[in-house]
Amino acid sequence: MRLLVIDDEPLILEAISMTFPDDEVVTCENANEGIEAFVEQTPDVVLCDIRMPEITGMEIFEKLHRIESRVPIILMTGQGTAGTAIEAMQRGAFEYVLKPLDPDTLIPLIENATETSRMARVPAVVPNNDEHSVSSDDSDLLIGSCPQMQEVYRSIGRVTAQDVTVLILGESGTGKEVIARAIYQYSSRASERFLPINCAAIPENLLESELFGHEKGSFTGADRKRVGKFELCNNGTLFLDEIGDMTPLMQTKILRVLQDQTFERVGGADTIHTNARLIAATNVDLEQAMEEKKFRSDLFYRLNVYTIRLPPLRDRGDDILELANYFATRFSKSIGKEFGGFASEAVDLLMGYAWPGNVRELQSAVKHALLQATAPVIVPAFLPESIRKVHGGPVASRANPSENAIDFAALTRSRLKAGASDIHRELISMVERQIFAEALEYFDGNLTQAAKRLGITRTTLRSRLESLQMSVERQTSIQSK
């Protein structure tokens, strides 16, 4: 995360830098430096003081907002200037915070702004005939060539140019957020705001305030006026994730916004108009929820102007391996490891697993495998335990060790074709891992007995285990550190 902080008080700049020690914090003591850094550094989030000596924070905000409206700008203010901050929010500022700054308030706010910035600015790219030309370093490429996903891509193409409400349906982890971002980024509103809200993660009373805002004193804890997401997102795109978990009262309020494009802040009497485009998503079966009187049918029909259904990963065939290779290539670069593909046995496991957590679970499993891997080729031992099972039983039991054997002839040919170097060391390490794991499991982790039967010294065995990053645990199998 790159945070740009503009404030004329050096102590404030130092305190914020110390609050985010693991992030890149760019500090500027005057407006001109701040604007110049904004253009050159392209920050994820801006934190700017309202009162600056040369020009006001409002003027700074307007200049930055004209340059790039999708970068969240948070204003710092004293109580006396809160009115100016609220005015800036109505014009597009992300939020304002009161001085003195409270880290418990500032840290989650910056994290939320950073994620919002990422969703709006990192492209979610629909593949075309030249899909591999897209860099995975600076985009989220929609992966998959199965018929169901091809229909999803066509649906995105049909609806992006149409300024209508979109409902995205699919199991948890199928990628509904990425589809919503793709619709936004290919639409005519791509230069405006994209704000996501997870309706299931926010209590009802707070969700109402989050969406519609509130007036000062409207409820306990409402110590200042707040502008809601519908107001902030005027002319932009609002993504309501997990809308199927909304309470009936909130469903009624959302229905009114869709019907009239108007609402009131909590505790307020003024009618506010919004032109936000709504994209909604849920993993709930809304038709069943309507039958059970848990979801309003009139809201469903308002949302269901255009529906995109995402298939579960288990029904996507070869997309599983395509996604696994994509994630592995991407993660290997970020963690500095070489990725040489998946062994055939690992491929069988990936293709045979049911993936209840869908794409999100696959992404996590691939990252786990790369972190566990001691060689470029991903073998079954590197995969999570939940995947190394078939019909509830271990894939590689001691009774059937050949099931987990590696075809080294095929693997050698594969690595040669890939242009890999140091293949001898790589394959020898894989052989040693299998030999040591079997021997130590047989002798219940006893190094002395295992070394004796292997024909090497105990010191040599321990040294090789450390080199291979293998740990010995009694009563368990050998595990990677």
C-alpha cells in the first residue's frame, strides 16, 4: 500500500509514518509537493489536512480529484472545520477523520480505502483471443474457457454499455466481486467511483448508516454527520455483495432507492437524490428465499433486470487446471519461487476434488502448495491435506505407496521441454523427500533407526532434512516447515 500524506505539521507526518511501518508512506509538508507527489507516485490512498498554509484542503482535494477521481481521499480536520470536510465528502472525498488522530480508527479506515482503491483501479480483464498478452502483475484476468464461463463473458459484454441494475448469482467463492468490477471497468462509468459493501458483514443499524449516511445526534454514537455510500457514489457504481442476507427493513429501503433514486439520511428530513448504478450479488437462492418470505419479491424483480449466474468450480472441467497454473505463476513471482508446473498426480488431485470453496479455495490451496514446495514442480505432498484425500480417504496410504509415486521420466522430459536448469538437483531433492518421508514414517520419526537402514549417518540424515526444509514429528508423518 502506498499512502500519500499531506500536512504542514511534521509531528503528524511522523506519527502516521510510524502507524504504517510496513507500508510505503509518502509525506509532504505543503500543497504543491503533495500534488506533485500525487501525479508522480500514483498513491493508493491520500490523507490530507483541511487547513494548509498556501491553499485550503478543499482546493487540494478538488485538484487531486480532477486528476484521478478513483483514488480515495481522506481529510483530516479539527472540530471547527468538520463542515468543510462534509462538503468535500459530498463532492467525492472518501471520508474525514478528526484530530487528534486515533490509530484504532485510522488503521481500519485506511485499509478499507486501500481495498476500495484496488477494486476500482486494478483491471478485471475479460479474456479475448489475445488473453495471454495481459499482464497478471497489474490485472485480475478472468480465467476460464468452459461453455458456462464463455456465456458469463458474453453477458458482461451485453450489459456493460447498458446503465441497468445487475444481479450476480453464484456460490461463495465463485468470483462475483471480480465480475462486478469487470462490469464497472468496461462501462461508461469507469472513470467514476466504484464502492463495494458486504451487506452480511455489517449489522443492520450500521448498514443503514453506511449506505444512507446519518445526521449528527441521530443515534447513540452519532457524534458527527456522515455521508453514506449512495450519496458518495452518485454517478458511480455501488456493489452490494451478499444482498440476500439483508433484513426485511433494509430490503424496503433499498427498494425505495431503486424505485425513486431518493433517500434520507438516518435522522434527517432532507430528500437526497442519487444516480448510482447498482450491482448486487448473493450466494442465497433468492427464489427459495421469496417462497419462505425472507426476501421481498418486488425487490427481487427490481434487482433482476439482468442476471449473471456463475458456475461452481467443480462444474468447470479443465478450467480448474488453467486457474491453478494462473495462480501459481502469479504467486510464484510475488514470493520469489520458481514454478515448474504440477506433477500429473497433483493434477489428478486438483481435478478430482469437489472444491466447496470454489475459486477462492483453489487460490488458497495453490498459495499453500507454493509455500510448502521445496522444488519447482508441485507434487501431492505440497497440497493441503483436505485435497490429498479421495472420497474421504488418504490418497497415499502406506499400504499403497505407489499411488503417490512420481513419474520421474515424464517429469524429466517436461522440465527439459520447459528449458529448466539444474534439473539433476531438483529431481534428486524430490527423490530424497520421498525416501526420507517413508523411512521416518516407518520408524515413527526415529532418526537413528532410519539412518541406519538407509545406510547413512544420523548427522547426514539430519543435515539433508534441514536442507530440504523437512521437520520430524513423532507419531506423525514428515512435514515441510
